[in-house]
Amino acid sequence: MLRAEPNNASTILDYLNEDCWRVVLQYVPVRDLIRTERTSRLWQSWVLMYLKGVQISVVDENDRPKKNHSNACTLKLSEDAYESFAMWTRKVGTSVVGAYCDSLENLKIIYENCPILESLMLIDMQDYSGSEGLSPYNLNKDFKCLQGLHFYSCPVSDNFINQFVADKALEELEIRDDCYNVTGDFLNTINLSNLKYLALESLARFDTEHLHSAVNQHSELTKLVLVDMPFGTVEAIQYMVDKMKKLEYLELYDSNWMSCYEYEPIARLARLKFLRVSFVVPDEGVEAILEGCKELETLELFDCRGITSAHVADPFCRFGSRLHSLTLHKFHCMEDDDLVAIISSCLALTSLVVSAANLSPALPARAAAARSAARPGVRLWLDLSDTILVEPEQLKELYGEYEPMRTDYEDLIIDLTVKD
């Protein structure tokens, strides 16, 4: 760390022009820069001048998902990062484009000091004014630049969301992690005309009818995420995606077992690039999705029990040439030949995750040979950590003594790590 000498001796910054020292400082984490500005008044002036010329996202350090501005530096808060939330916000707030807060008190500080805020994450918001739980702020009046709003574990009501969003045309809206008072009624009142990303997760009181009644307002959606919603929500959305022609990212995940009753609407999403589903998709559904979603690059199927042994690899061999990432869980009827056929046919794959019970210790060498023949020089990461290949005792019972399995080949890396 550079420290100023009592006689104001020169530092390295005195020998660099502004363009040079800005290039140097961009390699230093924002949190470290804020710490080092205490070194001297001269250093403080350089750091604050630099920070006012960049964009900053403020996130916490727990395990919650982070939503940061794509061009922003990231300041991760911790007890030793800065002495006061208000202090750092007042100093660098004019550069902050993304922030989080956990109370209306902190929200007030952000409102007063962050005029260009584009993304706001509300976490564990417990204290809000009034008996109705209404917000004293709204996005049109108080956060005019805001485009993304993200609620995590907030016991807020639909009324709170209605008043807070007002008639602001948001681009991104997330409500996740047991926001247990939300029913979804806000979907019928807020402005959804410009909404491109909607994520709803673990909302116990959510009424699917609200999603259905607002479906005509979701025509601009490019990303939709529904995770662990009340029974029927994920199944119902399968009939609604026809209204969402611009979808590029679709995640429908529920820990409860369910079936894909209506896969044709999903297969008609011509722009879809990412699909993650947890429900059982039949043979014809997998084939229709791979054939119809002509831009699909990532496919994650978390329940492959609907795929029969006669059609294990066929749809992937016929239509999987565009896939870069493929996940196949509970693929109990898959055998070595099927996986080798997929690797040989899906030439663009760089990631393949498989959960299966019928694979043999001979598979790694065969998979490596297939990859080298199909796409030499481009490595494939093959995750077999949820297969019988990580159970040595079971393998010995089935196959007797076998050659130790390699995990690192020229064109293939195999993950056989036992997961907790």
C-alpha cells in the first residue's frame, strides 16, 4: 500500500498521466480502493476522482444471487469494507448504478445519493411505514433511472409493490425466496409494457390466475424464471408461452414431480437459447423442442424418466448440433453407447452433465475417444458425479476388478467428484 511521506514525497501517480493511472486503478477491486483512500489526502483525491468516473454496483457478501450492471465495478460490502453505509454512499453514490438495501432507512440514503441508480435489490425488508405496509417512495418520482427491481425474502404485500413501482415501465422484476405475502395481484396493476425479465420463486400464496390474466402484457419478455411456485403454476405457464414470442431464456423448475402436458408451445419458441425444466418430458416432446427451438444452445432436463430406451440418444443425435451445454438428470435408461453417440453427434458441446445408473468403468476412455474424433482440440467438460461411476463398491460388485478411470484427456475433462 502506498503511503504519503511527511515531506510530501512524490508517488508513482505523480509520474503518470490521467489515462495511465486510470488503467492501473481499474485492476484494483473497488473495496480495496475505498480502503486505501484513507492513506493520504492526495491518494484520497485520486481515488475519489477515479471512482466518480466509473460505474459501481454494491452487493452484499451472502449467498443470494447477484444482479449487477454489466459495465460496473463491484463493491462487496462487509463489516471491514467501510465504517458506514451512509459514508461510502455519500462519497461514491453519484457513480452507483446497482445497489442493495435491507431497510427503508438505507433506502432513503440510496435515494438521496444515487441519482443514476439502474438496479435495486431489496433484501429482508422488514420495516416499512404505515399500517398497510406501503412504501414512502416510488420509482417514477424517486428512482427515475431505475430499470431493474429485485425482491429477496421481503414480507411485502402486493400493495407495497404497486405503490413502489407505480406506473414505472420496468425492464427487470424479480421476487424470490419466500416473499410470502405476494399473491401476484400486482401483475394486473403495474406497467408491464417494457418488462423483459420476470423471475418468481417460492411465493407460497401466489395465485396462478393473476399470471394468466396478465399474460397478454408479457409480449416483450425475453427471460422468464418460475421456481418452486405453488402447485399448478409451472404446468399452467406451459399453455401461456405462446404469448411470449421473444423468449430467449426459460426456466420452469419445481421440486414436485410433474409432467409436460403441453410441450408444443415451448417448441414454437423460435428465439429460445436457454431452456431449463424439471418436469418429465416424453420422447416426442424432447424431439419437438430440439427441432423447433432452432437457436437453442443450452438445454437442461432435470427429469429424463419420460425418455424411453428405444429413443435415448436419437433426438440429440438428429437435432443437437447447436447445443453448447446439455444437462440430463434421472436418465436411468442411458447406457455407454447412448452417451458416446451424443458426444459424437453434438459437436458444439463444451459442457455435458449426466445423471444415470447404467454406465460402466469403460465409459471415460470411450467418451474421450469419441470427443477426439468428433471435435479435436476443443475440450468438453463431462460431469459424471451423479452416476454409479463414483461408487467403487457397487462397480466392483457389477464389474469385478476394473482399470482405474482417468479423468483428464486431451479433449475431455471428466468430473467424478462425490457431491455432498
